Amino acid sequence: MTKPIKPIGHRIAIHRDPEKDKIGSIYIPYYRVQPSNTGTVIAISEKIKKTYGDEIQVGMRVQFDPYLGTSYTHEGMELYIIDDDWVFGIIEPPPVEPAVL
């Protein structure tokens, strides 16, 4: 797969997590499904690298405003280009506890 896009300015390309259409075993009606507000960073601009350093990197999971941004499709993968101000936080992976032998 080729690199999908190189954002410019203060923008980030995000692959949005799929929407949840059920909770447990209960299906949510299609008109009540909300767009996902979490996703994985696919690409960042050079200005973001200079401004934030290692705070935001490709591959990190982030939470953002789901109603802002521009949709872009590349090789069947839908990406969202958003401004860095629309990212609310970084989702840290849960800590892994060491196995007890």
C-alpha cells in the first residue's frame, strides 16, 4: 500500500474506528448510530512534527471531534483530514500486567 496522503499546515490524517452498531447483543437502529470519535493517526504534517515533537506520532490512537474534518478515500480506506486543534487526546494502551508464574 502506498502512503495515502501527506497533510500540510496543522493537519492530521486519521483512519476512523468503525461505528458500533450494537451494544452487547442489542442492535442500535441505523438512524441512532453515531460516528466514531476515535481513530488511528495515519499521517501528520511537518508543522505538527515541529510543534508537538513526539507527542503525536503516526500509529497513535486519538480522540477527536467526529463532525469536523474532510473525508478522503484512498485504496478503499476512508481517511479524515482534521486540524490539530480538533484532537482532544491520545488514547493510551492499557498497561500490561506481568504474568505470574
